[in-house]
Amino acid sequence: MVILDGGMGRELQRRGAPFRQPEWSALALTEAPEAVIAVHCAFIEAGAQVITSNSYAVVPFHIGEQRFASEGRDLAMTAGRLARTAADASAQPVQVAGSLPPLFGSYRPDLFQPQRVTEVLTPLLQGLAPYVDLWLAETQSAIAEVQAIHSHLPSDGKPFWVSFTLQDEELDDVPRLRSGETVADATAAVVGMGVQALLFNCSQPEVMGAAIDVARSTIERLGADIAIGAYANAFPPQPKEATANDGLDELREDLGPSGYLAWAKDWSKRGASLLGGCCGIGPGHIAELKRELG
């Protein structure tokens, strides 16, 4: 079992670091970099073996077009450097995943702009590259988003992990991405890209198990060797018209460390070997995962 970290933004807020919409977690990169390192270190101390760079909000959607054009690469570099600093300070080996977020808005495949991928993605890749051990395209809502990222990755030999966000309202019997595409089709697509890991994140815990089952069976059918993982959030279901920087969602009271652990145990039984948390999942949750599953 590999233990991942939890959500950066809510932990920054909980610790009193500068945090507001629409900049979200990116604000601390310049106003409180020491707080970013402290959160990374807290997750490492809790047992995380992979931490994720605080680059999720380093996109025009959060920091604005003008600031991204002038500072995007430097902010990504700062995010990578801070994560690397925390990882290198650990007595135990810790890998840094370079977060490649939805480039045009979380949960909103309808906002995807393929003609702008190079413009937005390149500064992230260039800034993060010196510091990360692997690339993590996370909270991806559609296959096309991942295909676009994959086509721009540098030829550096670093593993490529993909994490999809899932529909968690208006459900049917088939696990789906927020685009409506099936998890089976998404799994087949990433197998064709040669990814090292397929994960599901930033969705309710309730929808993860079925997605893991479909991913596992599809991977087995295609004869691939790909690790499966999950890191859910602590939000209520997110509607299709959700906009990730409109405000802070309430967190569910039933997803404290013990409540979240119960879900993670189920995902482990279904075949997930990479487990962590997303928004609202803090170091206490990760410590519980490490103690019981790590």
C-alpha cells in the first residue's frame, strides 16, 4: 500500500494561512510559503509517501489571465520547490507528484479549451519539472483533458499518473466521469497511454468503489499492469454547474478520520493500492490510513 497526502487548500485555511477565493491555495505560494511547507511536512509526518505539489490553483481560472501570463511558470516552480524541500527533509523516502490540474476549471468538461492547452500547460510543466518525481493529472473530468496533457508531457521518463473525478449526483448503474463518459472507456484510454497509475479523486467516497471495480476489471481484461488508487473529498455531491472558485463547500460531519478510514478499507479490498485524500481530508485522516493500512 502506498499512502498519499490529503487536501492542501483546506489545511492551509485551517492553519490560518492566507486563503481566499478565487486564488484559493495558490495565494499561499507567495504570501505564506512557509505554511505550504508546513502542510506538506504535516502530511509526511502523518505517513504520506507521496505528496502533491501545491500547483492545482496555478491556472488562469483561479489566479486570472494576466497574473498567469506573467507569473504562472514562477508560481509553478515555487510549488515544486516547496514540495521538494519538505520531501527532502523527511527521514523516510517521499516522492513528489507534480499536480497538473484541470486547466480551465474543476468539474467542468464543458469549459475545456483544446486550442489553449499548450499556452496554459507549458508553464506548469516547465516550472515543476526540476522538482517532481512523477506527473499527476488530477481531477480530470473527461478523457480529452487527459489526452491533451499526455501529448504535452516531456520525454523525461517520469511516471504518469491519471486521476479522474466522478459523477456523484444523478447516478445510474454505470460509474462515469463528470463528462458522462464511462469509467470503462476512460480506463481503456489511459491504458493506451501507458500510465503507471489510475486513480479517482475529488468525488464523494460513495462512488469510488464501483469505479475501482470497473477499472480493475478493465485493466485485467486488457492485460495491463496499472496501479489503482482513490482519494475522495469530504464534500456533498457536486452539481454539473459547479464552479470550483465560487465559495467554500461545507464539509460532511460523517467523514472524520474513522469514517473516512472505513471507506478506504473498502477501496483496498477492491484492489486499490494508492490511498489518500482530497479536499477536506487532513493529516489526521492520513495518519489513520497509515496506521491501519500502510
